[in-house]
Amino acid sequence: MSKHDVESIKTGSNHLRGTLLDSLADAATGALADDDTQLSKFHGIYQQDDRDTRDERRKRFLAPDHSFMIRARVPGGVCTPEQWLAMDAIATTLANDSLRLTTRQAFQFHGVLKGDLKPSLQAIDRVLMDTLAACGDVNRNVMCTPLPELSAVHRDTVAAADGLSEHLTPATTAYHEIWMDREKVSGGPDEEPIYGKTYLPRKFKVAFAIPPQNDVDVQAHDLGFVAIEENGALAGFNVTVGGGMGATHGDPATYPLLAQVLGFCTPEQVNAVGETIVTIQRDFGDRGNRKHARFKYTVEDHGLEWLREEFERRAGFALAPPRTYHFTDNGDRYGWQQGDDGLWHLLLYIQNGRIRDTEHAKQLTGLREIAHLGVGEFRLTPNQNVALAKIPEAEKDTVDALTREHGLDAHEQLSALRLNAMACVALPTCSLAMAEAERYLPDLLGRFEALLERHGLGGEAITVRMTGCPNGCARPYLAEIGLVGKAPGRYNLHLGAAFDGTRLNRRVGENMDERQILSTLDEWLGRYASQREAGERFGDFVTRQLTNETPEAAHA
Ligand code: SRM
Ligand code: SF4
């Protein structure tokens, strides 16, 4: 095994300690030791460098401009005003003056210097949040539909999501020793009852969806729970397994997959289901090939029936037959809604999850002022937006005025296309980006909007997602229009996913520049405008057309 093989680094790390303390103390460099850059991920930290200046620095024989991305976990996206203020303070004093909401309902900070890592993590800890397992080969931030229509079902589903998140959090005390300067509790290395010494073969992701919303894209996850409501109460969950988005260009052995339904469990069985599936993946996931190590491939390779048997053997119980449910969409529902307890929720649009103050809108300041009111909760959404939740009637007007004053009311003016779009971070921070995403999509959407207008489709809600590479961080394969970065200015174009996130799209164009993307879309939108059936969604129309054509034509 090579020195940098992730499996051997994990094994030799003494439960994720490695030489992180030495790396942090080394004032001669702004970077961590190589092996520690792998271990830091388990602590929610990625070493990055500014890709905008990378080439120029290399030419001048300068070391890369290192800084760090920190990801803070927010199970179910639920965050108190006090926690929001702490995140805001880190963003404005220790990071790059922006707070980034992610596609998994977490916070990210970019541009943090090595010496500011510890103060940042300590500030996160002081408000009872953490970054442990936000990244790395463990279970990640557990997602949950943030604002459903049935509040009783929601309360119980969030509690289940929270419980499972807690249950699957690594037990190692390394996080507290390294970042919080806490003494090691016992003499020997600590135990990881669920993960063991080598943790999981790869990242693992869990989501809870509350129909009719599928905002979490439940079938994109290794393990999913679909809440089943009966008589206004939570009866339990349909369990889905083996979803994932990641792929590699030119490698047909890697591909996005939708999760399949395994059965139904009660709310009391959720932790046992989670633990059993995680340990099956721990023991059967492919540790020899990280590109084939996700649970989706374990399920594909062994089959659903094998998984069911292995599950029953380990769990000691069988899942019940799945129940029926219906999804309508995978987007966010903007504006004010009232819950069954009389409290109000306001869902706000944030462009690609990036909150900052600009000369046009002081969104960071606005949300800080709202947090200072100390009412309700913040809820991060799976579409990179934020909701102000549980606002009492008496505070509604004040909150409303603050959002208008700070340009947080964009959802009232923007096109349905824009409100259903998202892009991953990509350049300049993401080390894997091949093309722009977050910095480019807003402009491109303007040109898409012009096309829609031209075909009389101006008000049409169509999901658009862009990523800077095929890893799938904005779940682009579940967008009606998906753009996947191939090279600077070049994208693969995917069309035809279902508006409710239950069907993947298919690739219709490769390595396209903007002109080719626009002309292909122009043609498709023209056909859609003239030939669609009543109420037919764009993704459904494209799929109907492609499946009526010959396979060759469909993939031209
Ligand atoms: Fe992701 C790697 C950003 C959600 C699949 N992802 C990365 C890294 C850490 C790049 C790296 O490894 O160096 C990116 C950091 C960029 C930066 O500068 O911030 C990154 N991923 C993101 C975020 C911030 C995108 C966003 O714009 O919001 C999302 C953070 C989620 C969170 O809070 O935990 C994010 N990533 C996702 C999702 C969507 C989801 O989970 O619902 C996926 C697809 C689902 C899946 O996992 O199958 C996703 N990210 C990946 C992959 C491909 C994994 C695979 O199976 O092949 C990588 C690369 C890897 O793991 O090797 C990756
Ligand atoms: Fe980076 Fe690719 Fe993920 Fe975008 S999809 S954040 S470019 S890894």
C-alpha cells in the first residue's frame, strides 16, 4: 500500500488523530502534512488553494495560496438564531466574508487560514454545533425536508433524523482533544462501536423526505427514509437504499444511480436500520477501489435480495412491505406559510447558497439582524436556500420588513426557472472543478430565460443544475436540465429528469460550449412549446421524445 493510500492512513491514524497536532503547530507552512489532509476531512476540514492564482504563482515559483474550507454539520438544517450569529461571526472575521449554504443543509466557510482553524471550530463548539463527520468516510450531515405541510409529521421526522445523526456520529474523542484542547478521557485508543478502526470504505449519506416534497432528492442517497403519514401522524418510513450521484468522465464503471425501496420501518426502528445498513457497507464496501466504494455499487454488485437477507440476519427483524406515497417536486416552496401551530415560516431565495453583502443587497447583514431578534429558527434547505421558521404572528411584519430592506425578497421577482436552479461551488476553491458553476450559472440563466420567453414559456418552472465536474454535488443528474463541467467553458448537457426527483436525466450532448448549449436548448424548448401535452413537464416531454426515438438518435 502506498504511503498515501487512504485506507492505510485511516488504519494508522489512532482514530483520526494522525499528526494533526504537529501539522497545526508547524508555523513554517500554511498547509498540513499530506496524510493529515486526508484525516482533516473527517474533522470537517478541506485543504484548498486559490485556483484563480494557482498558475500565476507556479510561474513565479511561489507555493500554492493555501487556505481551508470548513463544513459545519446541521442535522435536518435546523439552526437557532444564536447558532446563526456564531456562523456569521466566523464568516466575517475568520473566513472570506461569505457564508455558504450547501446542497446538504450545512454551512461552509471558505478561505480560512491554518491558524484560524482552531478558533473557528471552537466558536462552532460554543454554540453546540460541530464539524466532526461533515466530510470523510463516515455518515455525513443527515438531511430532512425543512418545511413540510404537516407539522406533526415534520416534528417527529426531524426528531428521527436528529436521533440517527447522533447515533451514527463517530465516537472518537480525537475531535475534542485536537480542536477543543480537551484532555483524553482514557489511556488507550477509543473504540468506534459502529465504524471500527478503518471507518467506512467511502462517504455515506442519509436523507429523510416528507412527501409530497422530495426536496432532499431522497433517492440520491446511500440510505433514505420516506415519511409515511397516516391519519395526520407519522406511521413510519419507507427505507430506500443504494442511491448516489458521483461519476467520472470517460469511466463507464462509475455512474449515478437512484436508490431502490427496501421496505418499511417504524420510527422506533430507524436507528437499528441505519446502523445495520452502515455496518453492511463497512464490511462489504469495496476498500480496494475508491471509485467503486460507495454503497450504491455494493447494492448493485450483490443485489437487493442479498441485502435484504444480510439486513435481516444482522438486525434480527425484517422490514415490512413498503407503503405508497407520492412526490410532487424536488424544489423549495418560497414565501410565507403557516404551520398547524399558528407559527409562520418564510422561505428565502439565496443565489447558489452564497450569502454575502454586495453593493446591491446586504443579505448577510439582513440575516444577522433577523437573528438578533432572537425569534424562531433558521432552517437550511436542500436547495441551498434558507427559511426563517417558527415566527410568531407578532414578529411577522418586522421580519418581513427586514427581508425587504436587505434584498432578501428576491423570490417575489425572480423567474420560476431561477427559483428552481442551483450550482455547486466549483472554482476557485474546489480542487476537483473542471469548469465554473456557482460563478457562471446566474449569467447563463439569463440567457435561458430569454429562450423561454421567445417560446412563450416565461413562467415555466424547470429545474436547472450545474456542476463543475461529474461528481454531482448539486445533484445535476436529477435536474430537467443538467450541466456537468468537462473543461473550462465546456459542459455535458443532460436532459429529462423528473420534476419530482424520481427519474435520472440522460446525456444529450458532450463537451458543449455555451453556443452549442443554447442552440440545443432552443430546439428542445421550441418542440416543448409546440408539442407538449397538457400539463406535461419539460423533463417528461424530453423523456417521452427520447424514448420514442431510436437509441442512436436519443444519445446523439
Ligand atoms: Fe460534494 C467532493 C462540495 C454535496 C458528491 N464536494 C466535494 C469537495 C469536497 C471537493 C474535494 O473533494 O476536494 C467539494 C468542496 C468544494 C468547495 O470548495 O466548497 C464539494 N459537495 C460540495 C457542496 C458544498 C456543493 C454545494 O455547492 O453545496 C455540497 C456539500 C454538502 C454537505 O454539506 O455535506 C456537496 N457532493 C454533494 C452531493 C449532493 C448530496 O450529497 O446530496 C454529492 C452527490 C451525492 C453523492 O454523494 O453521491 C456530492 N462531492 C461529491 C463527490 C463524488 C462522490 C462519489 O461518489 O463519487 C466528491 C468527490 C469525492 O468524494 O471523491 C465530492
Ligand atoms: Fe467540486 Fe465537482 Fe463537487 Fe462541483 S461537483 S463542488 S466541481 S467536486
